[in-house]
Amino acid sequence: MAATDEASVEHPLLAPNFLQRRLYQLQLAGTATEDHTLVCLPTGLGKTTVSLLVTARRLDEVGGKSLMLAPTKPLVQQHAEFYREALEIPDEEIVVFTGDVRPDDRAALWEDATVVMATPQVIENDLVGGRISLRDVTHIVFDECHRATGDYAYNYIAERYHQDAADPLVTGMSASPGGDEEEILEVCENLGLREVEVMTEDDADVSEYTHDTEVEWKKIQLPDEVIEIRDALNEVIADRLGKLKEIGVTKATSPDLSETQINKISAQLRQMMDNDQSAGFKGMSLLAEIRKLRTAVTYVETQSVEATRRYFERQQNAARASGASKASQRMVSEPKVREAIRRTESFDDIHPKYREARILLAQTLGIEDGERIIVFTESRDTAEALTEFLSNHFETRRFVGQGDKEGSDGMTQKQQQETLEQFKAGEFEVLVSTSVAEEGLDVPEVDLVLFYEPVPTAIRSIQRKGRTGRQDEGRVVVLMAEDTRDEAYFWISRRKEKQMENELRKLKGVAKNVEEQLDDSQQSLAAFAGGESDGGDAEAGGGAAADGGASADTQPGLQEFGAGDDADGDEEADADAGANDGEQATETAAQSTADDGVVAAAEPQDDDTVEIVIDQREMDSSIPRDLSTREGVTTRLETLAVGDYVLSDRVAVERKSVSDFLDTLTGSDRSVFEQVRDMAGHYARPILVIEGDDSLLGSRDIHPNAIRGALASLAVDFGVSVLRTEGEADTRDLLAVIAKREQEASGREVSVHGEKSKKTLSEQQEYVVSAIADIGPVTARSLLAHFGTVEEVMCANEDDLLEVDGVGQVTAERIREVIGSQYEP
């Protein structure tokens, strides 16, 4: 955002003449510098610039570090590049933390960094693992902060920040913070935000930087061949719903079920399963099939026949795989589904959405002399097929996520960056993207944003539309197939978007009332900070301006960012304001070393804390995060060779859910007995925690005596204590109690040791053979006993395989398919 002939922003830490002086950005930054603030600003109008201005002032006046979090790697990298250009800070002090950087390297980089850009999952891991401290972070930014719901990593990081930082300041940024006031308030509460600053395109200061964006809805009529495929699938859905009706979990037989109705059916079936009713298991399998069929209907209605064909190919492959679900096998063997598959394979016409997309692109790039277009689609399959189709007529590239999927390679972070740079440089005209380009990425101004289908959420709709209309009039077109789910999503999106617009206007008009609600609902914030709030005076991290500071009529902090010629003669006022700001610092900050401007260290930890070492794979649960915030407990993340938790030099704990425990009894890569054997070989007091309310007996088709025998063997043969817990919270408390007893009462230290046992030659042979088509250890042993060597097993033909006990026709065919098929990378 280099300056043109407009005045530029001046500040000691900002590159000269780099930022245009936009009043609305300075106003937002002024408020955000004074307190924990939610900044709502339309996409493309410089939310990142606002965060940059706040960071510059905090680093200049308070010192410490700045941490900026963003949900994706490309977005993190983009922010880092912008900050390196804008800040007068050495590039090596502005570092990027993603999963691509080794944990030990991150710990070292953190110490020397001034600004850290990171994905939240990495910071979450480093906090739980004790590799970094937020003590000296004086400004944290949560980009795309509407994600701060549920158990997303933003919430944990915010809690730790308010708890650990000596002088915290939080800025949350989003173009679309939530669908209603309740959602917006939830985001504020989760991040500890107390101020809400909203600017819309209606504001005079903002409107001069935006242009009208025309939204058009193009109705598409599906051809008869496509409707016939859909109707055939819907007939199967109706049939399966009829079977669920017989079970008594629904009265509906129409395929047009809402997701709410599906979830209600699922809940009733789960209740039946919990009561060991066989009809519940049968019904859940039927419901799984219905979900797959509904996905196919969505593909054929709203995407394309080509995308539907790809989907069916994956389902057929899944049905042939070892351990395939009955739902998958039943669906692909259903005659009406097989007929639908045949129709998708023989369909040779252009889908009407493809045709309309081609026309719109030709109009924009040809007749209207446009330069760039983005096409958004929900489906990776559609993105692949549409890119291939449009490439016949236009310079087109795809833009998808990093994960590989069957039939589609993902894009690495480097490939994503290169693609965006080429798009900006005009090396191609059309970018076909999945949702990965929706949030925050600096996608260049485009002439047309084409929605291949309506998006059923207001947040995503607003994000997508923000790609056009920033510097010139933009156009948004949404393709909508008539009499399909497209129409339902259209109305949902429209309602939610209007609802969000109304809520934002409401927030803008009654910001003080909202802030009062936040104050009322955030009593825990004082607890995070380790003190009590008086509700008005300045606190660590923000508060009311000190006497003599900015008046109510002046945006707080605005003058600190220098305003070019308008600021002449104001040096003394700036100095006074700086002094007032300095008076608001906490006593601990005032006692810090004045020479380097870094805030004072937090209080040292008590000597009576206990340490728990956690296997990093346990981060999938809430236990590590909860333990890391528990008073008197410090945590460390490692890749443990033995156990999931180490509580002392003699206690290691293996944690399994009831389901996991039963799975390991019936066969997996490494049984519970192997894991326990390794643990017992290296720790004197091994513990197996079986977690969950489900009964071990009767919840699976396993004889109760087999389970009792396994438990007896664990206790008697291996000397393992088997403990039951109700859930993750119960397990967390149990681990803390054991660690406390071991380390405090018994005076033991934490010591990690042990390694997995090496497999014997026989075990390695069994492992190799069992991996063939996932046939498992029992069949592997039968094959080896019959043929004698792994080589003979591999060379056996189908007839020879059928002679082995336990090998039937399907298994024999699958083994030969895996061994004899040509490898295709």
C-alpha cells in the first residue's frame, strides 16, 4: 500500500512515505492502542495496516515483542512480507512460525525476535510445550478473529496471554466477526476484547476508498439428463428413510431433509446404540449411506456431472478397500445408484454452469477489457474440472489447499505464493479457487468475482465479495441452479448477510452498550491478569486515558502517529501524551530496565510446581491445554517413545478411549500389550487409563470374557494399573493428582526414558504381510504358516491363496490386486 500524492503516515518505526494517511485507519488504530479492541472493517480496506500502526506504537513506547496470528500459512507469510517492508526493524527480527519450522529452532528464534507471525496451532503447541513465554509480548493480533469459537486455538492462546503477559494488549480483526450479536460477543469474550470499533462502507472516511459492487444472480436450468441422475439418487434416499421410519427415528421420507433433521435422527440412533439396541447400529449405517447419497445429490445439482463422477469413483474405491463400511458397499451395489453412475460416465454435454461461466468470463475479459477474474467454488473436484475446462479458452490456474486428496494433489505453500504472485503480475487471467483464498489473502483487485454456487454463510460470502470493488467498480455474479439446494443456500446466505449487516450497524450505534455487556460478562478477565478491575481506570494493557490525555472529542492516540504537515508545532503535545501514556504503565513495567524498554519479567514460578511431560500426539485432546493453564503445573511437549504422559521417573501413563482400547484388542499395527510391555520395561509404575463412560463389556461384538482376560493379563502379567476415567476432564485431574503425589509427596523428579521394542524377525514378517490390503495379523500368520516366506506369499496366485485357512475369494482378489497392480504415483 505505497503512498501516492496523499500525505503519508510518519512514525519512528515506520518506513518513510510507505503508508497513505487514511483517517479511518488512524482512528481505529488510536482506539486499539488504548484497550483490547475488536476492529471490524470491510475486506480490502487495510485491517492489517491498522494492526501495523498499533504494533509500531507499542514497540516504540513499551518495548517487548509483538505476535500476530493468522489461520493459514500463506496469510502468515503475506503479513510477514508486509511488516518487513513497512517497519524500520531488521528483517531477521520479523520471523515466521509455522509447522515448517522445527520446534527447537522456534524456541531459539523467539528469544531474538521483535515481531513474530504465526499460525495459531504452532503457538498453541509451543505454549503447551513450554518452549516460549508470552510474558514480554506487548501486542497480540488475532487476524480473522471470527474463528475464535469452540475449541479453536485462538481461545487457548488468548487465555494464556491475559494470564501470562506483563502488559497485554489484544487486537482482533475481521471483516465479518459473526452472524448476530451473540456470535460477535462470543468472539469478544473468548479473546478478552472490551472495545468494539466498526466502520462500514457507509462511513464518509471509508466510502471514498470503495466503489459499488453489483451483485447479480444468474439462474441456471438443469438439463433433463442431470435431473434424472438426481431423481434416481433421491429415490434411494427415500427408500433408506423409509427403513429409518420403520425403526421409529423419523417420520420423514422426503429426501429434502435439513441438516437439523439429520442431526436429530443421528442423536436418536446414538441413544439406541448406547442402550445396546441392534436397530440403532443398523439405523446408523443407513444414515451414513443417506449422507453419502445426499453429497452425491449436492454434487450433481450444484457442481457438475464431472465432479459427481469423480465423487462416485472415490466411493467405489472406498467400497473395495479392506474394512469398507457396509454403507459404502451397499450404496455402490444399489441398482439405481449403479444406473446413476453409468449416466454420469456417459454424459458428454457441457454442464450449463460451465457454459454460463465461460460466457461471463468472455464478456469480462473480451468485450469489457477486464484483466483478472476469480472463480470461487466449494468443491476441490469442481475446481480441478473447471480449471481444466476453462483452460481451453483462457489462461487459467487453480488455487487449492495443501492437503492431497484422491485424484488431486494439494498445493504447497511455495506453489500458492508463486501462483498469487503470477496472478498479481498478470501472467494469467483466471484464478479458480476453493475457500483457501477467501480469508485475508492479498488477492489483487479483480474485475469479476464469480461464485460457482451460493455460499450458505454470511462470513464467507462477505469475504469472497471483498475481492472486488476496492479501487474501481466491481462485479459479483452468483450462479444458482433452479429448484436445487443452490436456491436454499441463496436464501440462507442472503438472510444471514443482512442479519450480520444489521448487527454491525447496531454495534456501531450502541458500541458503549456492547462494551458494557462485555464488561459484565468478562469478570474472568481480571482473573486472567491476576488482579481486579475497577471498571474504569487504566489497567495493564489498556484502559481510560490518563488525565491530560486525549479528550472525549479526540480519537485517543490519533496524534501519536504523526500526520505530516498537519502535525507541525505539535511536538510538545506529543511529548506530553507520551508522558501520560508512560504514567499508565504497571509498577512491574516501571521497574524494568529502562535502557532497552522491555517490560519487567513476570513473577518467578513457585518451587512447588510439578512438571508433566506430554506426547505431542496428545494435542488432539484438550488435556494438554488444560494442564498447561492449571495452577502449580508446568507442561513439556516431546515425542515420547513410550507412553502418552510421564509423571515422574517411575510413572508413565498410556491413555486410551474405550473405543481405542477395544480396537487394539481386535487387531491394529501395535496392540495395547506391546505398548504396555514397552512401558513396563522402562517405568516401575506403568498406568493404563481407559477413558469414557461407555461400558467395556457389551459395547462391541467381543465376548466379555475376552475383555476380562485382557484386563487380567495387563494387571497380572505386566504389572500395569488399569484406571477408568469418565472423560478428558477426569483424566486431566487424575494426571495432576498423580504428578503431585509423585513429585511433591515422594520427592521424585520427572525423567523421560525408554524406547519401543524392536520387532523380532517373525513380527516384522507378519507386519509386512498384514499390511497387504490391510488384511490384518491373523490372516498374515495363516499365510506365512502356509507358504513359509514373505516372498512365497507375494508370488502366490489367486488359487493358491484360496487354499489358506481364512482367505476367501474377496480377500484373495484384493491381495492380488495390491501386489500385481501397476504403481501410479
